[in-house]
Amino acid sequence: MTVLILGGTREARTLAILLVGQGVRVISSLAGRVTTPALPAGEVRIGGFGGVEGLVAYEREHAITAVVDATHPFASRISANAAAAHHETGIPLLRLQRPGWETRPDADGWHWVDTTAEAVAVAGRLGTRVFVTTGRKSLRAYAAWTDRYVLVRLVDQADWWVPTNWEVLVERGPYDPESETALMRDRRIDVLTTKNSGGSLTEAKLQAAADLGVPVVIVRRPAAPEGIEQVGTPEEAAAWVLTRD
Ligand SMILES: NC(=O)c1ccc[n+]([C@@H]2O[C@H](COP(=O)([O-])OP(=O)(O)OC[C@H]3O[C@@H](n4cnc5c(N)ncnc54)[C@H](OP(=O)(O)O)[C@@H]3O)[C@@H](O)[C@H]2O)c1
């Protein structure tokens, strides 16, 4: 059995550890966006496949027997490609996607939007000192904000020259509510933008916002490809893989 894990998330790395521990041959695939990625257990390949066609060819060439799409909830293109490849090859595909933050008690009070552009518009009406945590790919949507303080937190440096009134923090979680509260208080943040990534690593900012009364603008997840079985934890995904045998 050879399992291809489409990765780039903590859940994907945990799944790789679980499966390698069970003696399963695992190939984890990373997009190659981050300069120093956390490397999963087992074999690793890095870089795009070249669309659906490339993914199908890769799966056939490497005799892949099961695929787990454990990519980030907002990595919708690779998930769509994985679903299309599955329909073409018939190789079993599972989606591993961590639960979102919509079950938090403060979620009803957030400003839910569908796109980063909407987040920019709504946040622009709510405040003037903005904490942006919607990720590197979303940054250009905020580019017109050259007239206000913007605190941006990224895992890797921005790939363009951001406006000089922005402060960029390059950090990787986990964060705790105390330090998030101190950061937001110190920078006098009056609105937070984020996306519904879910997970505990970056959740503390939401508690800090709730404690400080800072409004939250949050981007909903893109729709998942239809007809693909889904689980929420690496343990469930490992059990699914082990029953493929
Ligand atoms: N989007 C986020 O907010 C976010 C946050 C944390 C981590 N990540 C991780 O970063 C990676 C890229 O995210 P994205 O939002 O840029 O993806 P995306 O928009 O869904 O994918 C764009 C293209 O990148 C390549 N790609 C994406 N994930 C890949 C993987 N795991 N292995 C090989 N190729 C991959 C594919 O290229 P080809 O078509 O050439 O195959 C895909 O068509 C993902 O692995 C994801 O798990 C994303």
C-alpha cells in the first residue's frame, strides 16, 4: 500500500506519523510555498503536479493506492484537483479537514463574509487599526490601505513591498490568549480580519478579540468538492487508510 498525503498542515503531518508508525508507505506532497517547511515523516515530494493531468499521472506512476487530501481548508484548487483525479482514476480519496471555529461561543457575533475583498470592505467600516491574519495570498486585497496602521502576521515574508504604514510580523504559532491580548492592546487594534481556518494553533487571537471587545471579520471556508468522504481528525483518517488494505 502506498498512500499519498496532500499536505501542508499540522493534521497532515500527524497523519504521516500515525501511518509510518503502522508500517505504511507514505508520500507527503507539499506545494513548496514556504521556504523552511516542517517536514513530515516518511517520503516527501515538493512542488505542484501540473493540474489534474499531472496529479493523475503522478498517482499512476507511483502506484498510489489511496489518497488523503489533508490540505488547508482554504487550499481549494488542490482539493478540486484531487477530487477530479479521483473521479478519473478511481483511487480512493479521503478529505481530512479540521473543524472550523464556527462552534465557538463568540462566533455568532463575528462579521461573516465570503471573500477577502468583502473582509476588506467590512473591516474598513469597523476600524482604522487593523490586525490582518488572512494569509499571504490575501494581502494584495488590502493594498489600498496606505492611510492606516495595518498589522499583518505571516508565516513567511510577503512576496511584494507592502505599504510602509504596515507592520509585518513573520511568525508561526502556536499563540496563547495572553500574548495575543498584549499584542492587540499594545498596537491599539480595533478590528481583526481572519479566515475560518480552524485549529488550536492560531485560535488564541479570537479569545483575545473577545476579551478586548475587538470586532472580528471572518472569511467563510470555500465549499468542499461534492461526494468526497470527509473526516475531521488524523486518527480517523489513519483508520480509513488502514481499512483500505
Ligand atoms: N491557503 C491557505 O490559507 C493555506 C494555509 C496553510 C497552509 N496551506 C498549504 O499550502 C499549500 C498551498 O496552498 P494554496 O492555498 O496555495 O493551494 P491551492 O490554491 O489550492 O493550490 C494551488 C496550486 O498549488 C499546488 N499545490 C497546492 N497544494 C499542494 C500540495 N500539497 N502538493 C502539491 N501541490 C500543491 C497545485 O499545483 P498543481 O495544479 O500544479 O498541482 C495547486 O493547483 C497547500 O498544501 C496547503 O495545505 C495553505
